[in-house]
Amino acid sequence: MDDIIFLHAPSVYDFRKRPIFYGPVSDVIPSSPVFEMYPIGFMTISAHLEAAGFRTRIVNLAVQMLADPKFDAEKKIGKLDADVFAIDLHWMPHAHGALEVAKLVKKHHPEAKVELGGLTSSYFREELIRRPEVDLVMCGDATEEPTVRMMRALKDSGDLSEVPNLVWKDEEGRVHDNGITHCPESLDEIKFDYGVMIKNVIRHMDVKGALPWHGWDKVPLTSVFTVRGCSLNCAECGGSNYANNRVVCRKRPAYRSPEKLAEDMETIQSYLGTPIFIVGDLRQHSTGYAERFLKEVKDRAIGNHAVIELFGGADREYFRMLDHAFDGGWSIEFSPDSHDEKVRSALGKGYTNSEIESSISSAFESGCSRFDLFYMTGLPFQTRESALDSARAAGGLWDLVGKDDRLFIYNAPFAPFVDPGSRAFEDPEKWGYKFFARTLEEHRRLLEGPSWKHVLSYETKWMTRGNIAETSYDAALELAAAEFGAGRISKDALDSRRERTEVARGLMHKIDSILTIADADKREAELWGIKEEGMRLMNSTVCDKRDLDWDAKSVWRNSPRMLSGLLRSAIRRT
């Protein structure tokens, strides 16, 4: 029996038994539209609990449901045994799946406590705790130590009112909110160790259940976090400074020291030779922070490939520092969101197109392995032409770098939801939004829609839901044409991309037509008739999702290193 089991649900439960056409909602993230990637907090909270003597387990239900059509999630839940089942409701798209899994846990384990946590849980904590399937809501963005205190109180029949950040029900069903008082100003005390996940797999002999997302074992990517919170105020972002202050009471970012961050990378290197995504712009704290970190990386001889985020333009000197520090090479992730400077400025991103162009050129001149650039459709102040111009601009950027095939440009819809807590969500009129969902329950119901267009929680003054969907497909065609013009894809690949995009668009139109059928049974039968086609188009709807894969050895080829890393970890603890 485990003390606590962390469960990750698919976006919609059970997506396999519903006629759903997801569309391009996850074409530019590692996971599928099922959003089967669990938050990194599962690993860090588990590490703190294990260090405190509690037995933990991570079970990624979404991965197993996606990998095996015959996998019975309810049966799996029924066989699990724990005092507490912790379910993440971190990202808004899990509003359906997380709650349905919570109901199943209560059905099969009525005596166990069901806990919800994450940013979305924090925002909707008052609504969540009123649901009969929810006993506890852990709020905040640094809940490792509060969770340890909660587990101790539950195990020793202690006082839950003394646990910071906790919203809970007593035996009579009365609701208590302890307030979000645990908000550390430094991340240096956070235990960050991929060995927890590896030991979890060995202990329970459950590889798929512990995978961060489907296919991670074949093309793994790891990550380290420079910061929780943010100094920026991008209007649509639920992780902005404004949103963090409103949702988790974080008034300023909390950073991990450069030395600890480099140590995290060294620990990952001891287990896996995978690329490491460094979350957060290293310069957000200060130039001195970045310099200290890069010196530590060089001194520790980190050989893993590093993926670096940019929140704004960077000069040649910065890229040369990166190239000197990372023996395993480095790549860049940059999300300007729009090529339209007016749209980007309105969002809160004050850099120019010339700064973007200069950054791309300087990065490649300094040894960058690849440069990923991301644009979106459905932003505040963005017209249809503005969105299409972002896709068209890709050709000019590829020309700028001599059609270098190390530059990857993506364009996808801003979907499915605007983040609760963001400036746009809290003041929709200012940002030109109209919302179809405000409460958690309203978002949950939207996720039951048969087409991604109908799941969208918003439209803008400049584009309706239908305009956003159509423009997303048109932008995909423009980007494919630019990619062909740059010599990155063949004529056959271009034709295939165009055909797939138009088939997806046609499927969306067909669903619109089916929804006009008055007879409910006939309408449902027609939707089921296109289920298989919708599933076939679930990934790489408007781009080639394989472009997101990094050059990495599979987890299985890293097995000797993992075992050696576990042995060294055990020696260090003794």
C-alpha cells in the first residue's frame, strides 16, 4: 500500500468513448491533444515526501489510455491502494478528466482522501472544494513542504488547520481555507531529482504509468526550472506576474540559485544523456545570474544538450557565452506569438522584429544547433490578416539565414482556453475577448464538445470562433508554402501537408453540419461515423509534430547510466 498516489488524467475522460475531433490544439507541444504530460510537481513533491518517509507512486492514466485502447482506467484505479490520491488540475484543459477521475477514486476508495492541486485548482479552489468527490485542495506554486505537512497531519490525526495553503473539509463537511501563506522566495530547498521517477518505475514495475508523456521513453526530454513565477506581464499568460500574484499570492519570482540549477543538470546527466530544457530565460533574474550559471555548467562539464528559452532578443555575446558553456551543444526556444509588432506590444512583449531577426542570425553564427520560433492565432488585437502575415513572414526569416534548416517555425491556434488569472481573462473587454466559459464547470462542459472549434472558450472582437479556426488552417497552408519555398520540405511533403490540413478542415465543417441534425440519436451516430478519422488526425494536424523531437537516445539505451546514477545517489545519501 502507498501513502499517496499521484494520478494524471487525460484532458477528457474517457476520450476513447466519445466522438471528439481535437484538431491542432497540441501540434506545438510534446504531448498529444489528450494532454497526457503531467506537471513536474509530481516529481518534486514525491521527492520531498519520500525523504520524509512516505511511500509515493506516480500513475499516468492518460499515457496508458492513449497507448492501449483496451486499457481499463477504472479497473486500474480500483486496484490501486493509498490513503491519499492526489490528482493534478494544473492546466485548464484537464477540467474534465481530473474531476471524472476524482469521482472514480471516490467510488472505489470511499475512505481515501482525494486531493486536487495545481494552478487551475488554486484559482477555482472555492468551486472545487464544494464538489463531493474532492476532500482537499492544495493551493500555490511551491507545495512540496505543505504536502509533507498535510500527510503528517493525516497520518498522525493531526490538525489540518495548521497546514499552509490547504483548503479542506472536516468530518461534518464544513469547508476551511487556511490561506496561501507558504510562498518561498527561493527555490533552493526544492528537491529536484529524476531518480525519484526511475525508482518509482523499479519499485512498481510500471514503466508506462510513470512516463511523463506518451513516447517519452523513445525520445526523452528532461527539464530544470530557473524560476517559479515571472517578472513579465504577458496579457494572455496564466504564469505572468499579474496572474501569479492573483492566483498563488506570489508577488515576485522565486529563483533557483545558479549553483543549484547547474547541480540539477549534473544530476540529470548522471541518469540520462537526454537534452535538458532550461525553463525560464536565464537573464530574467540578471545578466550576472546567467553568467554565474554558465560558469558552473562549464566547471561541471555538463555534456547533455541544453535547450534555452528567450523572453526577448539576445546579442551575439550572450550566444557565445552559451556556446562556450555547453559541451553538448545548445538550442533556442523563442515565442514572440505574433510577427505583428502592434499585437506583440499589446500582449506585453516589447521587442521588435529586427531584434528577433538579429537574435536568429547571431545564434546561428555562434553555434546554435536549432532555433524554434512560435506564433499563435487568436490573440488580442489580432486580425485574420495579421495572423496570416505571421505565417507569411516565415519565408523572410528563412531567407535571412540562408534557408538554414536549423530554423524551425511553428504556427498554431491559441487553444483551447485563455488562462484563468491572466490579465485577459480577468479584464476581457480591455483585451477584446468574449468568453463562453468562466467557471470551472463551464470549462468542463466545453471539453465535451465534438470539435476543437466548439471547445474554444473565447472569441475576440477581431475574430469569431469560426474565424479563428479557419484562419488557423489557412495560416498552416501559408507556413507550409513558406517552408517549401525555403527548401525545407519536398513537393510531396508540401502536398501531403496541404491535403492533411484540408481534410482536417473538411472534418470540422462536417461536424458543424452534423450538429444541425435535430434527432439526437442520428446526430450521435453521425459523429461516431467520423471518430476514426478524427483520431487519425489527432497529431500533426497542421504541422509535422516530429519536428519537435530532439536528437536523444531512448531511455532503454540509457539503462546502464541510470543504474550507475542510482548507485551514486544511494552512496551520497549514506
